[in-house]
Amino acid sequence: MNEPEDWRASAHWQALAATALSGSQDYDRAILTLSSGALALSATFLHDIARNVASASLDLLTASWVALIAAIISIVASFQTSQLATRQEMLNKDSKYAFRATVVLNVLGGLGFIGGMVLFARFAFVNL
């Protein structure tokens, strides 16, 4: 099958790019929403449910909050690196570093969310 001279102009490539962009936006939105919600849930849990908190378990909650906040910061930072990569592509400049930074920040955001949830679940289990 003959590829067009500029493969980025093909309808198939454009459809794949649109799908990738949509998936990335959905991922970012989900991590931001879930991390923010988990912070609110943990504060509510601490205030309304876990009345007699073991002081040793507060380290779990603190670590959970740090991980969730790191997830939020990572995703917000990835917005900027993604915009930088897009601007560089539009100017036909090398955008591989901005693209790689975006990928790394997105992975860190996901790991921060998962880590924060695991730590919060452990805190909740200890204090129920």
C-alpha cells in the first residue's frame, strides 16, 4: 500500500491523533477530579468518621495527601508541557523533550493518585 508523501496529512493519522488527544484529556481530567475528590473524602473521613486517630497512622494520611497533591501538581504541569510541545510542533521545532516531559508527568500523576489512594485506604482501615 502506498503511503501519502506527508503521512501526517492522511485522514487515518488525523483520526488517530484526535483519539489520542481525547484520551489524554480524559485521563488528565480523571486524575484531577479523582485526586481532588480523594483529598476531600480523606478530610471528611478524618473529621467525621475517624474520631480516635492513632498518631502513628497520621503519617499514612500525610503521605496520602502528599501523593494526591503531587498527582494534581503533575497533571497541571503536564498541561504546560503539552502546550509547549504543541507550540513547538506548530513552529516545526523539535518537541521531543516537551513531549517526553508530558508523558513522564502524566505517569507520575497516575502513580501519585494510586499511591495516595492506597495510603488513604490503609489509614482508613487502621482507624475504623
